[in-house]
Amino acid sequence: MTGADPLVVVWMGVADPGPGLSVLATRCGASVAHLQLGEPSLRRELDRLADAGERRVVLVGVSFGAAPGNSWLRRVAAHWWRERTDPPEVVVATGLLDHEHDEVAPLLARARPIVGTEAGLASSAWEDVPRHRQQVFVCRGPRCTARGADESAAVLGRALAAAGLGDDDVLVTQTGCQFPCNHAPVATVQPDDVWYGGVDAAAARAIVHEHVVGGSPVAGHRLVRDPGGAGR
Ligand code: FES
């Protein structure tokens, strides 16, 4: 381990990590930060530790599902390190904690410090606004995830791929809570302004085949939306 150096476990995914992340952090004596959705962000947590006078901070990413690779943890940490005046040393584990690697010590044994030459946040590959014609927002908030939104999202992605549709055609984006949680799992198709509830695996396939490919929203799962609140 790292002696008195503060350890931060960084949740890499979009979906709510549930209580497992806090349990893991407590077991490791670590604080928690989030690379994407969730508070505190990694930037905020690094600021907090630096403001407290810490001179060495250790980061290890955690992923129990779909999430960016560990290189993104280094990119984001390096971006903060370059922008911060007199930053502490930031050391990043070279692997992620996941279902197969749930011990911190072996990962920290291979940790490497940020040196400032790491890749930045921008790339020419990420300049253009994508040209997709539809975007499917799959809710990965706590209630939708508890009702199987992870499987729905995976099935949706596979069905789109099987239909020959890539990101330039239909962009799938996982989100936090979209609010009509009683209908979880929830997904929306934009710009069609179509909201779906009860999006299990079968419904996810139907959304691809009937709506995205066939052009007709799936009536059995469609939620009524009331723009402007006239029905409230
Ligand atoms: S958690 Fe999905 S709509 Fe609230």
C-alpha cells in the first residue's frame, strides 16, 4: 500500500455504482470520485486533496461494467495536473479494479506517476458533431439499472449492430435518471420525442426493429408525454 498517501477510488462508469463502491472504498481506506456522472468529480476530489496540502495522491479506477479504459483516468488526471498550480504528485494504478481484480495492492504495485506528457482531452477525431439521425438515451439511473437497464442497453447495442447500424446512424447514450422511474427501465428516442417504459430485452429488440428500422414506435411500451404540462 502507500502509507499515508490518500487513495482515491474512481468510478469509471456512467451507471450508478450502488453501495458496492462505498463498501470498496471503506475497505481500502479510500475516498471516492467519479470520472463521469456522480459527485464528487475526480477534478473536485483532486482539488480538495490539494487544497488540504496533500503532496501525493494515488488513484485507482473501478469498473464493474461498460466504462472507458484506464487510459482515460490518466488523461483526466493529467489534465488536472497540468492546470493546477504546484500540484501534488498524482500516481495512477495501471489497471482497473473489476470483478476479476478486486485487490488494490497488486494494482498499486504497478502504479505510475503523472508526468505531464500524457495525451490531452482533445483530439482531431472528436472535432465534428456526429451525423447520426437518431439518438437513443438509455436510462442507467438507480431504479432503471436495478430493473435490468444494463441488459437492455447491451441488447439494444447488439440489435443495432446486427441491423448494420453504427454510431453514425443511431447513437446510443446512457444517462442518469430521466424521471419517470415508475416505468423503469426507461429509454427515449430523439429527435422523435418518443419515450419508452418497461424496456426489457424484448422491448429493446422491438425498439430497434419496429421503431429505428421500421419507423413505427413500439405502442406497447410507449409512454405518454405531456409537453408544457397541460395535463397536470
Ligand atoms: S432511474 Fe431511470 S427514469 Fe429514474
